[in-house]
Amino acid sequence: MSILWLTECLHCPSFFQANKDPLFLTGVTFPSDYPETLVKLMVYDVKDKNQESVRCFLLSHFRSSDGVCTAGTVVVSRLKMGEMEGVEVDHIDCNAFLLSSSRLSIFTVFRNPVCKVYTFQTTDSKRMIVREQMEECTLSFSIPKQLLSLYIQEDMSRVQDLTELGELSPHWDNLRKEVITRYGGIISSYQETLAELDKITGCSFKPSCCKAQKSLEFIPINLHTQRMRVSCLKKTDAFYDIVTVGAPAAHFQGFKSGGLQRLLSRYEADKKSTACQCIYYSPEHTAKAQEVLSITSLLQPLITSLADQLLQAAQEHSSPGLRDALKSLSDKTEQFVHTLKDELVKSALLALHAARPGYVSKSQRQSAEAELGKTKNQDSIPHHKEYDEEEWDRVWANVAKCLNCVIAMVDKLQEEDNNKQESAPEQQLADVITSHTPGDWKEQLYPVVTRLKECVKEVVEKAKKAMTFVLLQEAVCSLPQGFGLQQRRDVVFSQALAALACGFVLRLYAGMQDKGFLKQLHLVGLVAQFESLLSTYSEEIGMLEDMEVGISDLHKVVFKITEAKTADLSELQPFLCGRRDHFTVEVPLPQPIFQTLPEEIKEGRPLRVFPVLFNVGINEQQTIAERFGDISLQERINQKNFEILDAYYKLLNEKVPLECLPCFQAQTDIKELLETLGQNVVTKKRKNVEILWIAGAICRRLNGIRFTSCKSAKDRTSMSVTLEQCALLRDEHQLSKDFFVRALDCMRREGCRIENVQKNIRCRKYAFNILQLMAFPKCYRPPDGTYGKANS
């Protein structure tokens, strides 16, 4: 059974006092598989609105507290939408009105909806129907579990690569063993965490009270979607979505030494100072090494497969098939060669050669020769053969040469075939074709294709060892601090990715019929705007530093829309693949829906996201930070992400017509909003929440994905979400300004967000006290009676 609260802002409970004709409507819906249901009705007379425990039970025909006169009646009746007082809503179908819940639930990603419905007065004295719907997301657990499996797989592969690096000198061999031991510890820890998560069934969100629980550290805190649907007279219904989630941060590991942003900066400085025992490689070099490993591991089997396709086309004597296979093979082989044409690979091969047992450098050998005298036999000095620096160039160049041989052979075969057909009389043409041996082309191509595959294999083996050695250097230089940082980064990224995947799926489902949105999606990508209300004081500085890195790391993620293999709902769960430097989230859709998508999306084009983060602290700790502390972190984050957002808009403006973007009643265009935002991020103003409002407005106008966060996504987040919803009702749907505050208080007192508080801490109180609220901007303060002592 789902309960829908239908509340008029004029008559919500906060206005019952001293009202001679109070009205509070509660709508209750029952699913079709419950033909008979009992409803228990309880009415209370609250003596003190600040103390809910002081209340008196009243009967359906109830009297005043002194028992003298009848106070009123409770009427239970069947109410149709068209019977709402003063509202002509015959065009609204109840089933259609509830569709937003069932439609999302079809995809098995969203569940456990909490619904609230209100009627609010517009400026022209009419009414609008507003529905809030809050849901959990199964991706809260499924994405982190998939990510943990990929982390384990990647680290086990790294251990295997290190083992296959070959014989090393004692110094390097001992360092390798230590690194492998560290990887083993991470793998074991992640396996234990995954086993604990596999035991959890039926749960699809992590409550705020569990944010520091070790077994749940990869799970986002209090992740929910919230949709507001607005129905007005003779107007198309409007939808506004937002994802709420606790700040992605490593709460279990704590913040005594700061968060990721500070720790990574300190780590890079320390790593340079410890480079005496290893070769220091910059983050750019290690990123390049990971990229080379990733690309070669993908391209080698692909090149082998395309080479086999070429031979198959030759066996079938198919000229079109031969041309197509050759083009694909050429493209991928050229990409392969281009990736490996890098000085890092050459220098790493030299470094690896120097790390082999018995290596003596040229200068050492010359010195030893001088001591022994030129008459001594040089073979008595143990040393390796001199490393030929040109060897690597020859090896990867051989791949290009082999490809040219393949191309030349295909051209020769096709030219000979064309000449035969042109010179043969028409009468004999059929005989020539039928008498041609199908295996001729394959036999001639086989040697050059085989040589190409052998050269590719040789290059991969050398490059893999070279790049593995680079990553060994990086791991050695980072012992033990770097491994702890990697685990922290993995935790934070997992929470951020689960939230992003949830938001992407929600936005995709909402825009499935919007051709302009789909065009924007595959041509440019989507902006994902994270709003944060963390303070820049005490522990929350560390949370914000974690969050900044976690959100920034989302640029490594792309999405891909796929067609579900079957009609089974279990096939519609998003699937994650990749490694730490690049992840792809595949979102399967049912076949009928998938077929309606643009060809570019159906062909599997990667869909990008542009994550941006804006933070403005609003609580009493931010007051301390602004007066006595340092808010440079917040200022830097806002300035940096404004530049990213501005760059996204310019890119979008180049590739997508403006008519593809949604229309809003407010006349201010996006360019003007961006200019205002740019001015605000550089303005010295305390608790400048306009930054958040403008950034949110820009995101909606850009068809983006909106996120709102605080420490637990429970209290400050609730104030922000309800404020944004009422602002949208005022600006886009003519909510009467006289009732704005009443509507805001009504949502905060009776809406989905107070239900979110109840879900998290089993108490219907926002975790504020009166002294804290004095420091809040007025529009972020909850109504009396809704806050008090509670766990955060």
C-alpha cells in the first residue's frame, strides 16, 4: 500500500491552530492485487506542537478536549481527481498521474517509492497538483559490487604481470615481492568486503547512521532519487528530477590528515624525495603506462580477430569482404602502432634491462677494464649484451611494415582477379570463376598475415613488460602510503560512480522521447552538476577534499546504451566494465525502446559526462570558517568548475541547436546565467548560496543531471531540495508568492524529505538545533517542530 498525502498549503497541519475550518486531505491508494483492505483511522489532538508525545486520541466524531461540544467530523470517501474543489482536471487520468512510479519501476532500477501529493494556489487563484516521489536505487549496491570485482581483477592481473616480468636483480626482486604483498593485502580486503556485501539482500540504500561502517564503505550514503511532477490546468505535465546522496567520502578511514586532495598533493611531494630507491615517474607517465597496457590488451585480440576475418574473406574469394576486413585491420593496427610510438616505452625497456641480474653499465665496465688492463680477457667481466636503443623502434616499425605487406598482397590479388575477368571471353567467364581455386587467395595471404600477428605479439610482450616495470617503480615509490591512498580513492570513486550511474539512468528514462535530448547525448554528452553544502571547517574539509577528487575522477567514465538480450527484467540492470583509468557503464534497454533511439546511440557510441562540483557551506561551522578560518578550498573548487561548465556550454553551443534544449518560463538565457555565475564565484560574499541556485538553473537548462549533497544527504540536503522545488513552482508554474513560505514549510513538514529522515534515523526530526539554525540563511531553515536532537 502506498500513501499519498494531498495537502493544501493553506490548510497543512502547521496552520490548523486557530483555524475554525481546518482541512487536511489524505489520499490512500491500494494495489489491484488487494481486493479487500482494512484502514485504521486515528486522529489526535496535539496539545503542544513542539512535543508530539503530548497528544490526545480523538474518535471519528470527536469532541473538544473538555468534552463539551462536538469539534468536527472525519469523512472517509472515494475522491476522484475531477472532484477537486475549484480545479478542472478532467484531462488528468489517475493512472497516468501515477505512471511516473510504475514506469521507472519497470526497469528494476528504482524501488520503494514514497509519494506525497499537494495542491497549491497559483497567482491566478487556480490550483496546481504537485506530486513528490522519492525512490531508492538498486545501483547503490550493484555498481560498487561490480566495481569491487573489477578492482580485484585488475590487481590480480597486475600481480600476474609483475610475476611474469622475468628475472630481476636481488634489489629489484625484493621490491617486487614487497609490492606483490601489498597488492595481496588489497585484494584480500576487497574480497572480504565483497563477500559481506553479497550477504546483504533486499536493501537498496545505506542509511546515514552506517556511513562509517567498514563493510559498507564503498556504498553511497542515503542515495535517493526525487521527482516532482506538476499538473496544471490545460498544460502538459512538467517533471523535475534530482538525485540526493551523502558526500562521497571515506568516512571509515577518517579525516584527521585531511581528504584526498590534500593527501595526494603531499604524496606526490614525498614520492619525489623517496625516488632514490627507484626511478621516479610522474603521474602523467604512470597514467600513460596504464593507458598503453589497457589499449594493447584490447587491440591485440582485436587485430588477431580481424586478421582471421581477412583470411576467411580470402578463402571465400569475396572482394567486398576482403576490402572491409582490410580497412578495419588497417585502422586498428595503425592505432596500435601510434599508441606504442612513445619515448616512455623505449626508456622503460632500457630501465628494465638495467634491472636484470648481472647488469654492468658501460661506464662501470670501462672502469673495470682499466683496472684489469687491456691484456685481460674482457669476457671475464660479467655483463649483459649492450642494450640496443634502436631495437624498440625496429620492433614496432616491423608491425607497420607487415601491415603494408598485407595491403600490397590484397591489392595484388584483387588486381590479378580483375585482369583475369577482363581478359577472359564472355563465353569462358563462368568457367574461369568456377574453376578458380577458392584457397588461392588464402594461401598467398596466410604468410604475411601470420607474420603481422607474430610482430604484434612480440611488440605486446615487450611493451607489457616495459609498462609493468614503470608501474612497479610507481608502486615502490608509493610504499606504503600510496596503497592506502589508492584504497581511499577507490572507496570515494565507488560512491560517486554509483550516484552518477543512478542519475544517468534516471535522466535517460526521462528523456527517452525527447529527440533533442538524445541528439545532445550522443553529440556532446551530459553535464552532471553536483551541489554540495559542506562547510570548510573541521572534518567536513576532509569530506570536501575527498568529494572533489571523487567527482573529478568521474571524467574517466563513459556510458553506452545496449539492447537487452531478453525480455527478462534482470537483463535491464546496468553493467560495468573497464579498469581504474577507464570505465564503461552499459545501460541495457528493452528491444522496442532501444529501436527508437538514434543510430549513433544504437551503434554503441560512448556517451560522455562532464562532472562539475559547486560548494557553499551554510551551517554554523561555515560561519567560523569565514570569520576565522580558510575558505580558499571552496573558492578554488567553484572557480575551477565554473570554467569546466563554461567550456561545456561553448562545446554544446557549437554542436547542438539551441532548440534542442528545454524551454523555461524565466527569460534569462544560459549565457547570461553563466556570466552571473562567473561573477558570483569570484565575489567575496559570505554563504553566497546564489552560486548554488544559478548553477542548478544552468544545469536544468542544459538538460543536465542534478545532484545535491551534504554530509548525509538528510538535513541540509532536505532544505535545499525543498527550496529548489518551491522555487521552480514559483518561477515556472506561477505559485502564488503569498503562499511560497507556506508551501515550503508544508513540504518540509509533510513531504518526502521528512520521510527520508525517518528512514535514516527512525526519527521525524531534522538534526538541527536553534543555535545552529541562527547561522543558516533564512530560506534553509525548517519550520518549528520539525527539528531537534537527532543522530546525524
